[in-house]
Amino acid sequence: MDIDYGKCWDTSKKSWKSTLILAYQSLGVVYGDLSISPLYVYKSTFAEDIHHSETNEEIFGVLSFVFWTLTLVPLFKYVFIVLRADDNGEGGTFALYSLICRHAKVSLLPNRQVADEALSTYKLEHPPEMKNSSKLKLLLEKHKSLHTALLILVLLGTCMVIGDGLLTPAISVFSAVSGLELSMSREHHQYAVIPITCFILVCLFALQHYGTHRVGFVFAPIVMTWLLCISALGLYNIIHWNPQVYKALSPYYMVKFLKKTRKGGWMSLGGILLCITGSEAMFADLGHFSYTAIQIAFTFLVYPALILAYMGQAAFLSKHHHTIHKIGFYVSVPDVVRWPVLVIAILASVVGSQAIISGTFSIINQSQSLGCFPRVKVVHTNAKMHGQIYIPEINWILMILCVAVTIGFRDTKHMGNASGLAVMAVMLVTTCLTSLVIILCWNKPPILALGFLLVFGSIELLYFSASVIKFLEGAWLPILLALFLVTVMFVWHYATVKKYEYDLHNKVSLEWLLALGPSLGITRVPGIGLVFTDLTSGIPANFSRFVTNLPAYHRILVFVCVKSVPVPFVPPAERYLVGRVGPAAHRSYRCIVRYGYRDVHQDVDSFESELVSKLADFIRYDWYKAHGIIDACNEDDCSRSGASSGECRLTVIGTLDLSGTPAFELEETMQPASVSIGFPTVESVTDVIEMQPVERRVRFAIDNESEVDSRDEMSSQLQEELEDLYTAQQAGTAFVLGHSHVKAKQGSSVLKRLAINYGYNFLRRNCRGADVSLKVPPASLLEVGMVYIV
């Protein structure tokens, strides 16, 4: 599952054999959670609201609901519609949000640039717009309150996924271990299930730092064995107990069930909805597999296995009415195979839990990349397989909460109510966002989006209402957790945007920088100074404060902006935007490093060496351009961008080494390793300048000449600048970072003062600093204190 910038498998070029192998591998990663739902669906449904009677109307009605729910939501909604709404092969809540942000200017991310739209992964699905699509787009772009509402909706879905990551391991492992109740007395069972469940959960979380790749190869066989096991048990129970159970698949039994049970039947839907727990994983894990592989695995194996499992349990229960108080999965398992099934169930529940825990890590990392979550440590457990990460702080918090939920709730009923609400909330968010994608990105008629929203939204609202009504019986937990997390994430994002706006309005002019010199008592010291800022143009205020207090700065000065763009991946050849700040003799540069929300951020050592390499390539390129060897942009780019003199152009530096004398050719299409120019920067968060810069791509073919020969042909000016760069690299690199304290300005509302003065500053003090996130050596760190009045 090695992902290459979101397009890891191109099914049009791969054989069916490769696709089937992918489908097999997806079982362990995607379907672990969904496949273990038969362990607790019937037990949760018949926990209190309805009872199994001699007429079998309840059990057949529940089976009919389960069948149609599995058919309409995972099969029709996800497999045939939602999976197509991918973002360069990536799925999930942030993928949908990213798609919408690219087709309509609704993003609240700061430091956007027109240059970002030229990324090869920033492709628009259907450029021609329909009239109705344009109306909705204009409406969304006009009202900033809708931008905030959309972001809160995305954050709510994200928080519910995190809540699912807390609840799914608890209910899965607890339901699997509860099979022991049929093999021991009630007294012993009461004191055995909880400790065993907690022990398994602690072991599961304690092993997270090793990464799933060490045991991942056994995940697919375990889930495959489990699916074949429940299929065989289902067939056995159907044939042995009630071959006519297939009649209950008719929708007639749903109507009959609701007529008889009324309010109790409606409330029992909170248990039935657990049959689709894990459906969202099909979309969230799309980047690890292909659309076809996930479609094949679900349609031809997972879906039939689950239907057989539920039919088999219903067939058994239709002939065993004396098991009213023991309705569950294990009562339908023959005594001969009960222990092997128990072992397989526990293993399958661990696999299902692992998948949702990994998904929680992934979505928190995405939130952090987009500035919506406090900085946490992200450990990549496998250098070869992208996306396998481990977040220590989140892992231990999840473990403590998961064990607390198990000990506190102690039964499937309360855990199921909590888990069900989290699941349905995520699905509702996905339905709403997909409806916008249908109109804005696919340019389909609004009637189709409305139909999608009404059909699937009404089904999910019905189940959601049945979950919310059980607020006091466990559903309070995901609501409380979501409110807390949404508050934390929104406060962090709001303060981050306000800090950027403060920097934007307080930046220093280029003339001020150029005026610094010996006449003012300012000296240049050997080395490279990397000044980190969120600004994409201008001189940040923290640098002026730095020079004011310490009247010296480095011989090579680089203003570095590490920013996120609304795409899953940025190819390395397009990651670096480099330009000059002032004349060449000043030795000052600007470097913008762009990452997607699923990209792996580099460590400081590789970043430093690669940055120097990109600067050297840019210096050579700029020299070639200045001497007329190449011509890559129009002369009017400066005037059209409105940028200050000396900062009007940024160059996309590719991966080629420009150390020799170039032979060059102009191309109209994007090449992976290329140099392009002509991108103006955006000066404001809210006002994005619309323009169509004339752009050409330049591909360099390097002659096989020796380094000595190429140096002879270079001008002394170019040699001097390169020597200054490499000499400064040998002298050492200093990282200049801002150490900020944010305060709400006078006259702010009480809510804003609480959010900024207490909420944000508490989070900032207790999360990892920028220096820790970048892994900057303490000896190379220079922190500049800044007070932001926002």
C-alpha cells in the first residue's frame, strides 16, 4: 500500500489479479469494524425497547431493517456514489471539504496564493459550470458566515470520527469477550469480562507505537476467516432452523414491525443502526486502495457475509423464544465450535479496533495540517508505507477514555447508544458535503443533489433521532466529547487566522530591510538565517523585532513559509516556491514550502539540506534568466500582481540538478521536475486576486560536462553567490521562530476574551511548540517574543 501522492493504484493499467489482491488486503484495513457488527446489533436492539415474542414479528422486522439499511447506506450510498467523490484518490471528510474549497472560495485557510491553483493535484473535476451551480457558488462565496458554518460542519464530523475511535474498540472487544457468559456462571462472568476487556484494550493501545505494518499482514486473513465463519454459521442456522427466513427481507415486515412496536420500535432503531458501523471507513481509507478494489471486496464478500450472518441469527431466534434474556451472537453458535468462534471474534474485534484507531490518528494529523488542531507529535511508523502514523498523546488519552467507558458503562446497550450516535453524525456530515460536491464539483443539476440529500439524509435522520432520544442512556458521551473537541479546534483555528491577519497588517516594507546596514550599526554574521513566518510576502514583524534587539542578522537570509494547501499531496517537484527579496547582492530569499493535508513533513536535517539545494538551483536559474538564456515569464507580471519591487516573482523549483550548462526546451504541459515562474502572491486573506498569469514550463536537460568546466563558463557573480551560500551552510544554520502570546484587544466581547486570553493561550502553552514540531536543535534555535493584539 505504498501511496504515490494520492494515486497509488491506477486500476486502468493494473491487471485484475492486482485488483483482487488489493481487494483482499482491504479486508483487514477497511472492513474490520463493519464485519464485527453482528456481535452486538441484535443484543443492542433487544436490550430494552422491544422484546422477542412468539409471533416473531419483532425479529423479522429487525432483520428487514438490517437488510435494507445495509443495502441502502453502505452499498448504494457509499460504494456507488460517495466513493466517486475522491480527492486525487483520497477520501474522508477533509477530502470532501478540500474539493469544495477548490471549486468555491470558501476556505478559511490563511496565506492562499494563486500559484497554488497551478499544482498538478489541484485539478478541477469539471471546469464548465452550470447556471445553478454558479448561483450556489456565488451564494457560498458571498456570505462569510457560510464559510464558518461549513468549517464547523467539517469539524463536527471530524470530532465524531474521533469519538468513534474511542467507542468502537470498547464495544467491539467487550462484545467479543462477552461470549464467555455462556461458558461460566453469572458470578464469575461478572468479574471476568470487564478485566479481560480492559487488559486487551491496554495491550492494543500499548502496541500502537510499533505500527500496524508489523502485524498488518495477518489482518486480512483474520477478517477473511471471520467473514467465512459468520457466513457458514448463518447458512447452517438458516438451513437447520428456518429456511423460510428469507421472506423477512421484504419491506412489509418493517411496516408490520413499526405498527406493532410503535415508540419502542422507533427507539430500537438506535441498536439497528450499529449494523452499518464502519461504513465510513470505506471512504476514509480510499487512498490506501482503489475504488474498484473496495467495491469488489464489499459487494462480493463483505455484504453477502453480513446478510447471511444476520439471517442466520434471526432464523435461530425465530425458533428459540426462551432465550429472551440472552439474545446475542453467541447463542446461535453451536456448542462444538463456540470456543474457536470466540477466539476468532476477539481477534477480529482487535483488527476492527486497530483500523478505527489508525483512522483517528490520520484525521487528527489532517486537522493539524489545516490549522484546526493544536500541534501534537506525529511519529511515522513506516518509512515505506505512507499514512501509517502514531500520535503518542492522543493514543494514551484514547486508551484512558476507552478503559473508562468500558468500566463505566459495563454493558453493550449504553456503549451501543453512544457509538450509534457518533456513527450517524459522521454519515449526516458526509451526506451534506457530498450534496455540495454533486453541484459544485460534478456540476450536476441541483435536483440530483437534493434527491441524494433527501433520500439518504432522511434515512440517517431517522436513525439519528432514535439515538439522540437516548441521551441519558449513553448518547450523551459523543455529544459532550464533540462539543469539547469542536470548541478546542475552532478556538485554535480562529486564533491562528487572527494571528495571520495581525502579521499581514504589521509586516515591514522591503525598503526597511534594504536600508539596514553598517550605517545603522547592523552587521551581517556568517551562516544561514531561516526566519519562519506565515506570510507569503513582505517582511514579518518578528524579524524587525529581532533586529531591533539584536542588531545583526545572517549573511544568507531566508524567509520560510511552511503552508498547507487544500490538496491531499503536493509532488516534491512542485513543493518549493523560491524567489529573491531585494537585489542579488543582498543575499535574501523567500521560500514557500507547500504541503498537502496528507503529506509527511520533513525532519529538520533533510529540510535544511534540501532547502540549500533548492536555493542553489534557483540562483542558477535566475542567472540563466537574467542573461537571456531562458525566458519563462512575461514582463508585465510585476504590475499585474501588485507586489512590491523585488518580490514580484516566485519560482517553482523542481528536482533536477542545474549545476551544468543547460540545454533547454519549452513545454506546454506540466513535467514532474520543472521550473516555472510568473505566479503572483495574494496580499490578503479575504481578497483573492483573480488573474490568469501567462505561464510556461521549462525543462532542463543537463549536459554531461564536468563541474570544473561548468564553473569556468559561469560568471564570477554567479560563482560568488553560490560560494556565499555554501560557505554560510558550513558556518551553520539558525532557525528564527516567533514565541507568541495572543491577547484580545480592548473592547472585545466576553466570549472572544475567554477564547483568546484563556482558551488559546492554555492550548498553546500545553501543546508542542513550533520548534519541537520542526525538531529544531536547541543550539540552532532563536526565539523572538511577540505579543499579538487581535
